[in-house]
Amino acid sequence: MNRPSYIVMFRWVVWREIVLAWRRKSDVLSTLAFFVIVVSLFPLGMDPDSRVLRTIAPGVVWVSALLASMLALGRLFASDYADGTLEQMLIAPQPLGLIVAGKLLAQWLVTGLPLVLISPLLGLQFGLSTEGTRLMAVSLFAGVPALTLIGAIGAALTLGIRGGGVLLALIVLPLCIPVLVFGAGGNMALVGAVLALTVVFAPWAAASALRVAVE
Amino acid sequence: MSKWYKYASPVNLYPLASRMIPWFAIPAAIFFITGLYVGFVVAPTDFQQGDVYRVLFIHVPAAWMGMFLYLLMSIYAAIGWAYNARAASMMASSLSITGAMFTFLSLITGSLWGKPTWGTWWVWDARMTSTLILLFLYAGFISLQSAIDDPRRADRAGAVLAVVGVINLPIIYFSVQWWNTLHQGATIRIVSHTTMAAPMLAALLIMLAACWLYSVAVVLSRLCCIFVEREQVEVIG
Amino acid sequence: MNPAFYVWGSYGLALLAMCGEVLALVRRRRAVRHAKSTERVMRP
């Protein structure tokens, strides 16, 4: 298979996902709203002492971003599976991993990136310093893609199963713990390392999982 | 060597597995009794921790079995997936339950050891937290397999998850270690076993062997059940 | 609290867990045998 058709396919997949997401803006916005609501629940559940809030801010924002990503992942393959597009992708000449990578890039652009962009506002809510907010936003920028990549494996495995959303979270959340720990802990190098590993392995693993689910 | 390949088929493996069970179950019981005797009667009272340290004789083997069985489960699942060998996949499913049991047991006994030793029921240290995450990984595998109706899809999906899990495991352990040192500075060190008295070490090893023998017996027994349930084998009479 | 409580508790729970697993397995074997003895199909 020649290179241009790989790039053409990749770009087509990304573009298609974005167009589809644009038609269903509510999906994207509801993920964002969920993220904001969950973050706001934490101060409501405790004494909103500013010193405590500042300490828990990165952890709270990270866990909420993790949960929001889990919710969005349920939609990753579901509609394509329902209308038969997924089977077409499976028999396409281009490697399935490439197509999955395209879907994941689009997913990140559409749901992951907005989470990162809104996070400074949430940092403000928690009284985080400018430096702290910057650190948190950068860690999310590098870490949320990794969460989406790892989550895609779970989304593929739980395709078409009843009670899939909770099951997806159950199998993916433990695997996301390293990203959470490094991200909330503020170590960019380690987040980057995990991201690099997941970029290389996750599309392939998710593709294998898709074949298992569909065949 | 090629005569071993016939055991990849459930029909041939079933009678062998059935016959093997008592050869592991009875020694397991003997080793448990011996281990408890050495651990409680022969081993002396530790001058730092009193008699509570004897909990370790079940806590440490349970923790090791939890980890070892997860590794074994992933290997069998991978083999079952790669070679399309149903018996191997069923072995993985059988291992998962015993492994989860030991991991859960290790958490509880760890907690019961921790309370008199450190004063709290739970400590967010690297070892306990990693064991907790291992339990979550088991839970994910077992839930995934039980949620999928088609047995072949369940086998393969479990294999993907197990392989991803086992590759992730060192990264998880490392991240938990890192997290622990980040937030605690001076880490709580568990009693260094290298300075253990000989009877203590002996008791530990005997109990470990007992747990291993028990696992083989139980896992093979469950495997036979799975064979019959999945109609891989007909039991006449 | 009395250290014996923790030791007894641990081994008691261990015994419970392992016996529970064995018991569940015995019940599973019985259920399987009962279910299969009612069908008498010869299969290769």
C-alpha cells in the first residue's frame, strides 16, 4: 500500500469524525458540561477552604477529566458499529490501526481539547496560582490524549455489550492510573513518556480489540 | 514432545486434569498444616512486633499468588488468543477467580497486619495501593468475560485486556512508587525479610508452597467445570 | 486491641475465603453433573 493513500484515508477519517461531531454538538457540549459540574461538586462536598482547594485542585480536575473522557469514549465506535461503517473500515486496505488513530485524533480535538481549554477557568475556581494553572493545563494537554488512547481499547472491547459504559470505565480506569498520577503530580516528562508509548501501541491494541468485537 | 499437543484439546486434558487434582489438594492440606505449625509453634515471637507478625505468613503468600496468577492468566490468555487454543483461554478464565480471591485476601490480611503495626486500617503506601489496583484489574477481566455471551469473543476480549493489563502492570507499579515518594518523603518500610530468622523464612516458604498447591488443585477443578459447561467434553453417567 | 484478634481474624478470613472458593466449586461441579446427566448425547 502506498503512502499517499494512508494519508488520504487518515485525513478523511479525521474530517468525517469532525463533521459528524459538528452535527451533534450536544454530545461534545454535554461532555464539557459534565466535566465542569463534577469539578464543582468537590468543593460542595467539603469545606471550601481556599488552602485545601488549592492543594486538591490538580487531582480533582484530573479525576474529573478522566471521568468525562470515559463518558465520551462510549460514543467512539458505537455509531459506526450500528450503521455498518465499522465493518467497512475492517475490510479496508489501509491498516485498521491507522483508521483508529484518525478517529482518536478527531475525538481528542472534539472532546479532549475543550477540556484542556476550559481547565484554567476551573483552576481559577480553586484559587490555583498562575503557575499552578499553567502546569495543570499543560499536564492535561499531554495527558488527556493518553487517556483517550487507552480508553479506545476499552471502547472497542465493550462494543455492543449491555451495560457497556460502566464496564468500559471499570476496565479502563485502572489502566489510566499512571497518567493520572504523573499528570496530577505535575511531571511532564513522565506524562510525555506514557503518551509516547500509548500513541505507538494503543491504536494497534484498539484495532485488535475491534476485530475481536466484530468478527 | 509432540505427544503433549494432544493436551491442548479439552477432551484429552479433562481426564488428566481430573486425575491431577487430588495429587495437589492433599499435599496442599499437608503443607498448610505444616506451615501453620512452623509459623506458630516453631518460629519465635518477634521482639519488635510481638505475635502479630505471624499474619505475614498468610499475607505475603497471598500477595505473591495474586501477582503470579495474574501473570499466568495473561500468558494463558495470550496463548489461547494467538494459537486459537480454547483450553488455554479457559485456563485463563479459571485462574482469574482464584487470583482475585488471593489478591482480596492479601488486602484484608494486610489491613489486619497494618492496624496493630502502624495504627491505621489502611495506608496509602506503594504496596497496598498496587495490590488494590491489581484487584481492580482482576475485576475488569472477570466482569468483561461475564458480560460477553459468546464464549469465543469473551476469550479473545479477555486476552486483549489481560495482555494490555500485564504490559501496563510495571508502569502502574512504577507510577504508584513514584506517587508514594512524592507525597510521603520518608516511606514506610515493611519489615526487612532478609534479616528474618530461619524458622520464619521456612514458615513463609511452606505457606507459599501450600498456596501454590491449593491454587493448582482449585484452578484445575474449575477448568474441568468450564470444559463440561462449554460442552467441550461429555461426561457420561 | 488484643493482637490475637488480628491473627485469628486474618487466618479465619483466609480459611473462610479458601473454603468458600472450594465450596462454590463443589456446588458448581454438582450442578454441572446434574445438568449433563439429563442429556445423553454422544459427542466426539
